Amino acid sequence: MSWIAPDRLFDGVRLRSGLALRLLNGRVSDIAPREEVGEALRLRGTVTPGFVDLQVNGGGDVLLNADPTPEGMARMAAAHRGLGTVAILPTVITDAPEVLDRAAAAALEARGREGLIGLHIEGPHIALPRKGTHAPAHIRPMDARTMEVVRLLRGAGLPVMITLAPEAATAAQIGELAGTGAVVSLGHTDATAEEARAALAAGARCFTHLFNAMSQMQNRAPGVVGAAINSTAAAGIICDGIHVADEMVALALRARPEPDTTFLVSDAMPTVGGSDRFVLYGREIRLEGGRLVNAEGSLAGAHVTLAQSVARLVRVLKVAPEIALRMAVSVPARLMDRPDLARIEGRAAGDLMRLDADWSFLGPVSEVAALAH
């Protein structure tokens, strides 16, 4: 049994000082005021639950679309865990129907493995004008095959997020998906604000990578961006300084009508925790100056971690640390009905991460816990 005392502890809601954690058999068994526990190992910086990323295309040189297997998912999760993210939604993007079938089967088989909490289906039911790097040959309206995959996953109790464009699905289909308990997220869409609001009314409750691959906000046409910012729905956002300008991230956070509705996503590709290039749809994507680009120089996914995103929010955008941490932990955990991922009590030391005074990532608490004995 041992006690550790960080400078600050993020409890899923607030940053708190003057507390110590007791570890018993590698798990947090108690939290108490520092002055009441006697001898404790002092840790600089902040201890927080590990981050929760709901949009992860790859990691550790694995692209889910290219390796839709339990082993591929496990390698992705391990790569992100080593960088501070302890729970991911592996994300399968637009592809042939059989790729989605294999990804769904893999998600079911991998259920319960460390760090894997479900599946994010991003496409193929999206709008061609806002396809981004998604393969146009596979884009199609919502169909019974995808609906059956979602029903299968949800019937097994597996968390699911599905990104679609309102143009590619009827209100009845959105309602049917939402009725399974899946999180329907609007993205890769050229819809009007009115169409986006109608999709929300039908059961959608999230937006995928705010600002990117969606109709933009203009003075007389709010677009999906305007509808998202003005809504109380959840919205993921990439905070790497590349996909969305820092000023626009800050603007969106200030403008949203309710707090704790925006969360960080990485949209990570295999280069996170891996090498500097990979193949997507048969074409090489390479890392250049922190940007993932194809042969034409167009963006093709992101090379960023949630730990880096939190640090950027605090250092560059001057977002309050509590808000930044909730964006990386509590908000996504709540959206996927996994509040346990935002708790400290009962967590394994390897699920708790250390951030330095400058908010840079230091590693899991488990690396230093042995010193407390």
C-alpha cells in the first residue's frame, strides 16, 4: 500500500490541490487530504484520468481500414496508450461494405481488450462535395447493410458512433439509428443549417470534427458550422493548429450556448506512434512538417495526440486547464455513456496520466508508482 501526492489532481470535473492517492494492488483505493496521509511520494504536475479519443483512424503503423482485425485494433490502442490516451473508438472510414463488416466483427471480438471501447463508423453515407480524403467510389446513401451492422453492434451492447451527412439519410433512418443507442454524428456534409437542425430533431446528437468537411458559416447562411456552434449537441474538434485555426477553435468554445459540449478528437492516422508514411486507398500519405499530405499536398488525416491537443488548448489558446481536460476526458466519456473513464477512484495506475507544469505529457502514474513503496 502506498500514497502519491501530485501538485494537482483532475477528478473528472475539477483540478484540485492538496490531495493524495492511495494505491493498493496497482489501483486507486482512496483519495485523502495530503496532510492526513503521512509519508507520500510527491509528484510534480497534474495527475488525470487518461484521455478518451472517439475518432482514431490508426496508430502504431496500423490503419483500421487496411487491417480491420482485433489485433490491428489492439496495436492502435497500445500506440495511443503510450501517448496518454487510454480509451479509443477505432474509426473505419468510407470503404467497400465488406471492410465495414470486418471492422464490426473485429470490434465485437476485441470487446474488453485494453483501451477499445467500441467502433466509430465514419462514412460511407456522406456528401460527395465534402468527402475530404474519403474514397468517392464507395460513397452511397444510407442502406440496410449499414443499418444491420449498427443493430448488430448495439444489440451486443457495444458503443457505436456513426458519422453521416443529412443529405445521405432520411429522418426516419437517423431516428432508427439513434433508437439503437448509437451516437449519430453529422459530418462530411454540405447541408444547410436548417437541414442540420432537422437531423438533430430526428435523433442526431453530435457533430464530427467541427469546421472540417462541412458547410461553412456565412453571414446569411450559417451552414452546418453555424448550426453546430449554436446547438447544445456534442461536437468533436481537432486542435492541432493545422485543421482548424487556433482563433476559430477559441471562437467556437466561447460561442457555444452550453459548457462541456465540445470535445477533442485526434483524427489520428498510423503515423501517431508509428513511422512517417502509410498507404490510404492505394496512395502514399506522408508526414511533412507535422502535416499528413497526399501526393497533391492535400491534408489526409491528422498527426496529433490528445495530450498534445490539451497542451495546445492551455498554452496557445489560454483555455482554462479544467475545461481542456474535460474536453479530453469527461465530455467524450459521457457522450459514449462511459462515465467510469472520467473517474479516479478504482482506476489502475496505468490508466492515470501525468502532465508536467507546462502541460506536456510525462507518462502513466504506473511508471512512478513503484517508487512510492
